[in-house]
Amino acid sequence: MSNLRLINETTTTAGVQTVSITDVFSSDFDIYKIVGAVNLANNSTATGFNLRFINASGTVITSGYEYAQLSLKGESSFDENKGGTEARLWNVFGSLDDSGQSAGNVAYVFNPFSSSSYTFCMWQSSTKPSGNYRMYKGIGNLYQLSSITGFQAELNESAGEFASGGKIRVYGLRVDS
């Protein structure tokens, strides 16, 4: 039996700013792998392609995130970003615009379903908005003791919207002792 099990595959559709992927985290696994590929946007300004968790009641959580991130930009100096009272985990899936350059990522989520421990996430994403190469490496957590059952992939600019055809896959990762 494989230690990696595909739980969900979602294809983005055009004209929406968020994609909610629900009922993917359960007591079956403690670690989950999220992989995004070929994601595109229809907005002219580069926008963060971020992650928010969804609790067991189906509510998107919009506060209580902490993160630290290294932003590696091909056209300028590298940046370190961090925050302790955020509404999302920034750039987990990269950043997007309408230049036709897709974003890809790998993220790991730890203990999301447990209501007795915090939900942690670490990620790497790569993208090329407006022809400028970007890579993000980050860690973060949701500073709430909540049972998390899913997540929302969102573009943070109000004018941002997805193009169709991108993929987001969720895997459960079994670690044998």
C-alpha cells in the first residue's frame, strides 16, 4: 500500500476569486500534501494566491494566522515577510496575473483535523507573473484550536479571478513508525 493517497483533485473554473475544497482533512491522516499546477488568473496585476482553512462547521477562517516567508524575486532583491495576525497564509500557491505564466506549489499541512493541536503548514511555490520569476518558501500556522476539514484557495485582489483549467490535488500522507 502506498504511503501517499490521493483524496481530492479540483479543477479551477474561470471567473471566480476563491476555490473551496471541503471535507478533505479527517482523522485518517495527520499529514496532508497539497499540490497545485497550471493555475492561471485573468487579472492584470499580480496577486497573491493564498490559503485559508475551513473549519468543521464549513466556515472559512479569516483571522488568527501566523507566518514567515522568504520571497525570492528574479528581478529584485529577496524579501523576508512575516505576520502574526493575518487573514490568510500568503502565497502558498504562488502569485498570478494574466500573463499566461502558471503557478505551481507543494504544501504540507500538519494535524488539521485535531481540535487539541494547532494546524501548521509549510510550503514552496513558484510562479512567473508578468515575466518575473518568483519563488516563495514559507511556514505558518492557524493559531486556533479548531477541527479543520478543508481549505480555500483565494486570490487576495478584489479584481482577481481564476482562469479555467488549473489543478489542486490533496493527498493524505501516511508515516509508518
